[in-house]
Amino acid sequence: MNQPYFTYEAEGQTLIVHLPEELDHHNCSGLKYETDLILSENYIRRIVFDFSKTRFMDSSGIGILLNRYKQMALSGGSIAIYGAGPQALRILKIGGILKLMKLYDSKEAAVTG
Amino acid sequence: MSEQNKPEILKMELEALSKNEEFARVAVAVFMARLNPTLEEVDDVKTAVSEAVTNTVIHGYQGNGGIIYLEVGIDGQEIAVTVRDTGIGIPDIKLAMEPMYTTDPDGERSGMGFSFMEAFMDQVEVKSAPGEGTVVTMKKKING
């Protein structure tokens, strides 16, 4: 209980967001507040989303990705994804996310770009 | 009629709380296991249920809580899921079902809920009356 849904890691000007097992409306509720806070206090040029623990995702996940994309696009930054399993991958495809964000095989590759 | 192909039904009443979104989709997934679905078919139904239940929590009851009536029927190899609420209802169903349309004020919603239900189920029917509530019925043939 009370385990954080998202954990954050910074590597230089890159923010890595480790996503929860279930990426739904319930679990997404804190992300906007938390990332807004991090982005306002740090100089972040790239956000990397780690899907390696995520087993389920619905359109709530698409919503948070699209909004972070808009945020980064405004400041000239970029977004990358790694670790997506079969279910998340289908949702990312149908949700049009793979046209906007690049998918990588590993964390290292996603951070480097 | 043998026990194997007799129609079966599951009825649940859940409080419209966001933490019940996961419970609802997992309960439906467990119930449909008797149809020997593929993992992909289970994911399809789970996603559609999650979308419908989330709509009820956020839009139908506006985050103020209420009761979600979830009904799952299995007839032969077909699964039918009905998600009903007695919330505010949808004034314009056609508009609400348009991809990317959302009434969410904080902009964190994608507006793809109904599109996902339609993408993952064979049939989606929405009935709604403002002030009375909404009923979403979704059907899918499970080939296994």
C-alpha cells in the first residue's frame, strides 16, 4: 500500500519516468502534478518513459503521453519510450503514439536517442 | 442443453471509484477465462471494460461516486458486457464517440475511450438520456 505509482530518475537533462504495472485512470492521477513540479524545477530536454513493468494500459495512458509530448514540443524537447510489452504496444499503436515518439529496446538507447 | 453451452451471467454492483476500474476489468477477465480466450482476446475485453468503467467514474458520476452496474453474459462463444450508470447522461452520443473528443477540463484525457471500445470489441452500443444515465453494451466473439 501507498507505493508510489511512478518513480522518477534523472540522468543529466533527461527525466526517466518508470511507469506502474497498471497504467489506467486511477494510477495516472498523480503524474501531471509530479511531472509539472519536476519540469519547473529542473532543466529537462528529454523525457523517457519506461514501460518494462507495465502489463496493462488503456486510453488514460495515451492521454498522459500526449500531454507530455505537447509540453516537450513547446520547449523543443523530445520524448522516448522503451520496454513496452505486447499489450502496451498495441495500445500505443492504435493510439497513434508511435508516430510521435520513438520506441527503443533498452533504457540506454532511449536515453542516448 | 449440456452444462457446457448453457448461457451464463455475472452481475456486479461497484462503487464508482477509480480504484474499482482495475477490479472491474480483472473480474471480467477471470469470468471470460471459461471461453478459453487467447491472451490478446482477454486484453481486448479488459481494455474495453476499463474504458467504459472509467467513463462512468469520470463522466457519468463526475467523480462524485455512485453505483456502476456491471453485467457480463456468455452465450456460446460470445461475451456481452453491459456497463450502466445512473449519472448525468450524455447529451450528444455521436459527438461523445468521436475520436479525440473530450470534455475533460484538465486536458489529461485522450478522448479515445469510445474509439478503443470500438477497436477492441465487435459491437458497441450506447444508450443515454441526460439526467438519467448511460448504458454501454459491448459484444465480442471469442474464437480462442
